[in-house]
Amino acid sequence: MDLTPGEKAVLAQIRVLYKEAGRDQQTKALTMQWPQTHYETYAAGYAGLVEKQLLQGLDAQRFRITDRGLSALGIPVPAPVPQLQAARREKGPVVLEVYRDLSPKPRRTVLSRLKGLFG
């Protein structure tokens, strides 16, 4: 894939952001790194990455790195979990259950508590 120098520079900045916060990023965190004199070049590079589908704009304040973008960054694309995807298609949202130990525990007596304080 042919990238312009501006796109390469923006991609390098996104690689650093990915290490800190993952796939979903704040646009402001990226644009704050751009020097004012080269802002237009970096903005064009960002737009080129969106056009090449390496980035996906979520809204005006956030963007997501696509699978193609992760590949371009040299980061392995996480494999989807097939069981959860099948469950989502069939039942809707998946609710994970949290295991808690509900077995009865012996109650401590007042005397055993005092032994802990004094002995």
C-alpha cells in the first residue's frame, strides 16, 4: 500500500496512541501532536487514512483503527471469539456471569475475635 509522507507520519503517531489506549482513540489526542505549521499536511494524511479505510471515524471526537489499519501498523489483528459471535447472532447481547462463592462460612464467635486482638 502506497502511503504519502503525511499519512506515514500520522500512522506513526497512531501507533504510539494504540499502545496507550487501544483501537478507539480521541481525535484530540492525535491532533494535539500536530505542529501548527504542518497542520494541513497532517489533516490531509488523516483524511487519506480514513479514505484508505485504515481508520474509521466514529464521530467528530473519536476514531477507531480498523483491522486494515492494525495490519498497516504491523500489529496482529485479534481473532474474534467464535462462540460469542454465534451467541450474539442467536440470542442478542451476551451477559457474562460472575462466579461468587456462596457456600456457608462458619461464624466467628466473640471469643475467637478477642483471641485475635490479644493473642
